[in-house]
Amino acid sequence: MRSTTNTQVQLALATSLEVPGQVAPWIGPLVVLGSRAARYSRQMKGRQLVIAVSVPRSDYAATLIGCGWVLASKPPALPEPLVALRAMKRGQTLRAVNSRFVITGSFNSLDETVRPQQAQFAGSRWKVDSIRAIAPVSHGEPPMRSPRPEPGSIEHMAGLDLTWDARLARPAADLAIVGTKTWLEKELGTSITRENDGRAPSEIGSILMPQTPQSATWYTRFFSASRLDEDIPIPPDVNAVVLDGNGAIKHLIEIESPVVFCVLDRSVADETATEMLMQLRNTRGEPFSLTENLGWSPPTGVEALGFTVAL
């Protein structure tokens, strides 16, 4: 994010796009924490960064940290659509973006004998000059077509609008959030905006872009803490995991992603997760200063510590 200090980021949340947002001093800092950890992680090698955040209630903490991580993702460098299509092989899966849709599907052919040139993929013919961005998909995305989302207030604040179509075509897709899925999914429809910003609000869900059976593009995997045993090991392309609550944090030692955020809910009278974190820090960890390394300090009412362990 472009802001350099916690206090410069004044953000507001609202339960829907039709309700005025309410500014709170803890919203921006949690988003900033995710962003700064994302940037710092690019220089880490061989160690895992663990950041524990203790909050009065865990509402929105995990998803806001996740938003910060996504907002700091690096944009992909994609060739022009025609160049990319020339390199495609028949049957290869691709993701394309035009003014209306994000499309995933199988590439069939490119016809450069007509004007404008046309490409056939995902079961339809498309004018090449109408394609804004296109990228091969190596991990077997199913055929899908979904409306192209528009960047909102927060995406503009973070500069994502400048590379929006490329990000939709090849999203970083390196974030996982583990918790009670029904609670987390309720937060996706919450709007988030910069204070006094005249742009349309963003939604937490539009920033995180969770992977669903209906999504043609996505940034974030959601896992249920109660069923995480079935999903471990976490896929190796995940660079950050947010563990939301005690049920998720108990899996910490099984997570091998470079960055792990642990959200501790002080409204729950259970010290198990705290004790596990302290034991891991004391036996295997090396201190990590959030202030010195990330330039970040927790807002009032929030406590935080960081440490690293060998991967």
C-alpha cells in the first residue's frame, strides 16, 4: 500500500455497499500489517515468519490482514494478448480478460488471416483486440466464465487498478485463510473504503477473491479449521497462511508456508493457542521486531509479536 505509517490509513467498514462506512482506528493497521509482511517476505530465505496478533474480538482481523497481503502482491508481467496467443498450444488452458468477463478454458486456435484477428478458446470465438490480458494456466483451472470485477476504493488506493486486468489474468493466488468458514464468508460482503473517498467502495470479498466453484479467477483459498487435517499439507504455492482462532492455530507446526499470521481472540477463555505460540518461540524461534523490520506497531487494544523459525 502507498501509505507509510499506520495513522495515514483511515479506513471504514460497512455491512453492505448501501450502508455508510464507520471509521475505526484498527482497520487500517491490520491491512497495513498484511501488506508490509508481504513485502518483507520477498527477502526471506529458509525461515518462516510467524506473526501473532491478539485482538479483543477476532471479527474481521483475519480477512483484513489477508486483504493487506493481496494488495501488496506483485503484478505479473504479461506479453500482449496476440503475442501470448501465438505461443499457445492447442488444448492448453488459459485465462483471458476482456471488458465484460474473465474466462478460463482450453485454447483451440488463432486465426490471423482475418481482421481483426480471432482466437477460439473456451468454446467461443473472440476478437483478439478485445482481449485486455491473457495468460496460460498451469494448474488445471476448470472452464469458467464470470463477470469482470471492477476495482473499488481500496484497489485504487493501493494502485492495483494500474495493472488490474493482468492481475485478473494471472493472480498471485498465494494466500490461504484458515478458520470457521461460515464466519469468514459472512465478512466477504462487508464494504471497505478509504475515508472521504468518492470512489465506489470495495468489498472484502472483491479484494480477497476467494476460490469457489463459480470463480474464473481468484486470490485466496479458504480452509475450514475443523477439517484442516484433510487439507494438510497446504499447497506449496501458498506463501502466507492466516490462522484465525485457536482451532486453526493448533495446526501451526504443520504449516510450512513462509509467512503465518495467528489471530488470537481474547474474548475466548482458552490459552491453548497462546501457550503453543510461546513454546514455539522459546524453543525454536528467533525474535523478530515488527517495529524495526516492518515499521509497524499495533493499534490500541491490539497486541502483537513476531518471531522466525527455520523451515
